[in-house]
Amino acid sequence: MSDLEQPPPVFGSWRRAYLVVALNLAVTIALGYLLTRWYA
């Protein structure tokens, strides 16, 4: 296997890695929205 075909070391697959990044982004946006609504 070449280096480009190997899975990422932490999540086991690129799909899981992208899912974690997308969920992190969604949670960050939701928290920003909620904090803005709460304090504004």
C-alpha cells in the first residue's frame, strides 16, 4: 500500500475523520449561535 492509500492513524477511516470534523464544526456553530442568542 502506498502512503496515500493508508487510513488515518486515529479514526481508522477517512470517512470517520471527516465526520468528526463536520460534527465539530456543527457543534461550534450551534454553540456560537446559542451564546449569541443568550447574551445579545
